[in-house]
Amino acid sequence: MQQSSPVSPLTPDDSAVGTPPPVAPKVLQDLLARADVQINGTRPWDIQVHDRHMYDRVFASWSLGLGESYMDGEWDCDELDELFTRLLRADIESAALGLARVKLIAEHLRHKLFNLQSKHRAFEVGKQHYDAGNDVFEAMLDSRMIYSCAYWEHARTLEEAQLAKLDMICRKLQLKEGETLLDIGCGWGGLAKFAAERYGVKVTGVTVSKEQLALAQERVKGLPVELLLQDYRDLQGSFDKVVSVGMFEHVGPKNYDTYFTHVQRLMAPGGVFLLHTIGIASTSQSTDPWIDRYVFPNGKLPSAREIATAVEGRFIIEDWHNFGADYDRTLMAWWENFERAWPELEPRYGPRFYRMWKYYLMCCAGFFRSREGQLWQVMLTHPQRQDTYRSLR
């Protein structure tokens, strides 16, 4: 991850103190008014502009410019999460103007024409995001390092909510002692470790992150767990149950058929497959360019229609559980942990990383709070399965 710039962008330039804030272009004021957001207003979700260069960057590249301008300290907002909630509910992106509109169209075409999640690209997200530094994730996540939406129905803390999610996954999978479980996108091995310890299953997990793999292998020592640095398309064997948590977002529409074909091939006819993924409320051909550049390169969120189309003929949909609202709370808990740990992390990462990470977590919280973002657990069974599947919560 790129280190900080020599000048701290955490606060506006001291030379600007006492000078009037830059006047916002009327067209931008009118656009933001649709979301009840003001520039240099007094409410916590209003944008405070320190440098008028911010306007040029927004008009030139829209959300990418907005995010990069924030990273460089050209504007601030007391409640970024609420700002993004309002912008998303008002669908501000549809009002993009000029060159920004051209770039958005180009982004749509890039995802439509090219396979951004091909095999040779599969490890890019591991290198950029998951290899950012285990210390960041250890500080931010729960003790098991579960980097996906927690389940808060009866939980009071992040630790309790992630434990509830892991146990719900294992119960939905109907794991039995001695069974084999394939974990596609195993992260730091939290689910694999939990399933092996609590349910007595033998787990095979794959990840595209070297940093994740190294720490995960330490965490599962002594357990019947094998973790591999491998693309899911290279997997061989047969497994009683299959699970994938927070990985499908990196598969890409051009690979959905391939993905589900491989899972069907790897799963025993009587098996169960749990797909845990972020989804979007309506189908889109692209992803946010700032997220694509700085957080999850080549990622693409699926819609319900895209999943259902790819699954048809390969699996039976037994249950579709949506608890997207819980991701908002999960992200805010991660932010609290990250901010608390920042004094220890700052010497290694610097202020620009801090602003990038805050922007990432807050815009994602707004994404789920606005209901544009969903979190699905889809239960799928092989067409040849004879036993009745009854889902649970």
C-alpha cells in the first residue's frame, strides 16, 4: 500500500486558516441539494471544502475525483457515512456531467468488454488489498479475523456477531463430523478453524493472498485444515459441503457460469453450498471507480438476477437470506476498532492511508444504509440431492 505524502493531508493547509471557503459552482450546489447536502454548511453531513481544486477533480472524474480529493485533504465531512447514505439515496451518480459522464460510460464498457477477473488477474486484489498488512486487519476485525458481514440479531458486540454468523453458516450447511468442507476464499482461516474445531469436519480452503495464507496457516495448526494459495478454477476433488464467504464479489459476470460449473463439479451430489456475498439492488455493468482503484481492483457486485441466471440448471435455490442492514453496523464497528488502533499503525501507514481507509469504510456503510447494498446468504443444493433441505436463521 502506498505510503503517505510528505505533507499531512489530515487537516487543511495552515495558510488557508482565516480565509473564506472557496465558492462552490452552482451546478454542484444544485446537484447536492437533491441529497440535502450543502457545501460549507453547518450540518454534520455537509461537505467542508478547503481547496477549490476539489471542484475540478469532481467534474473531471466524479466519484474517483471526489475520493482522491478527500485523500489529499481538499475537503472534509464530520459524518462521511451519513453523507454517502444521502448521496446514494438520491442517486447522484446518474447526474454526472461532462467529462465525468464520459468516464463513467467508459467504465461501464471496460467491465462489459473485458474479463477483469480472468485467471491472470485473480491475484491482483490479494496483492493490493488483502496484502495491505495483517496488522491493519488484526486491529480492525474480531479475534477470528472475519472480514465479512457479521450477524447482529442477538449480538451486542462485533465478537458476538461474528461468532453468531459462523455458527449460522455451519448450521445452514448441516455440517456433520467427518465430512469434507471446501472454503472458497478462506481469508485468514477463521471459518475453517471454527468448522474444524466445533463441527469436526476436514476443511480445504483457498485464497489469493499470500499474507492471508501465511497467518491463516499459523492459526489452523494441529487441525484437519489444508489452506492453499490457489485460484478456485484450479481446484480438484470432491467435497460434501462447499462455502464461499465474501469471495464471489471478485468473480465477475463473465465468470459466473464458470464459477458455478466448477462448484457443481466439486460438490458431492448430496451436498449443500452456501454462497455469502454482497449484492446490489439492481443490475449494473460497472463498479465504483474509486473502489476499483484503491480498494478492490477488478471487483464487481452481483445482482439477484445475475446470480439466479447463473445458478439456473446447475443448482436448486433452497433459501435466500438478506441481512444487508447488518453490514452497516459491522463496518462502523470496524471503523471504531481501526480508529482506536491508529496511533500504533500511523508510523507505518501515514495520514493518506488513514483518509483512504476511512473513506472506504464510511462510503461502504452509506452504501448499505441506503439499501443500495445487500448481503445475501444463498443456499444451493445439487439437483440430484434427494434429502429435503430446510433452512434456518
